[in-house]
Amino acid sequence: MTTTIEAKVARLLADGRVFIRWSAPEHISAVVRGDSGIWDVRLDNGRWSCPCPARVTCSHMQAVMAVTVPDRASLGNGIDQDHDRPGNRTDHDQAVTA
Ligand SMILES: [Zn+2]
């Protein structure tokens, strides 16, 4: 019975168990309701921390990372824009006729 950390992260997010208190560049305060407790996940000066017993980058931290955007604008790979769903146009047309 192995649960991958990716699956755990996905479940935390799907269940709405990740709560961001506040965030700023290089600083995040979040609460994650895990299976064994409620954890205070923090990002301080770019360093992540979680008080849970896991020594690695735990699912709590990864869940918060997944819903927050680190300062990667300088990479400039241009994937931020043009992310609108093209499939939405049909809805829009129907709204116009109605
Ligand atoms: Zn943790």
C-alpha cells in the first residue's frame, strides 16, 4: 500500500485542505489539514518549512507550493499568458443569441 506524494498532494488540493493565510514575495503562511494533523506551512525568505515529522519536502509543503506562484517571472518562458480555454467560445455565442 504505497501512496505517492503526488497522489497525496492531489488529494489535499481536491479536498480543499490547503488554506493560504497570506502570501507575499518569498513569504507564505498556510495551513494544511493533513491526515495526522493540522500543519503550519511557511515560506520564509524562500525557505519552506512544515512542522510535521516528515524530513523530506512533505506533501503539505508541496500542496502549498502547487497553489502558490513563486517568483519565476524572470524565467520569461511566456506560458503565463495565452492560457485561456479556447473551448469556451461556444458558451459565449449561445449567450449572445439568448
Ligand atoms: Zn508536512
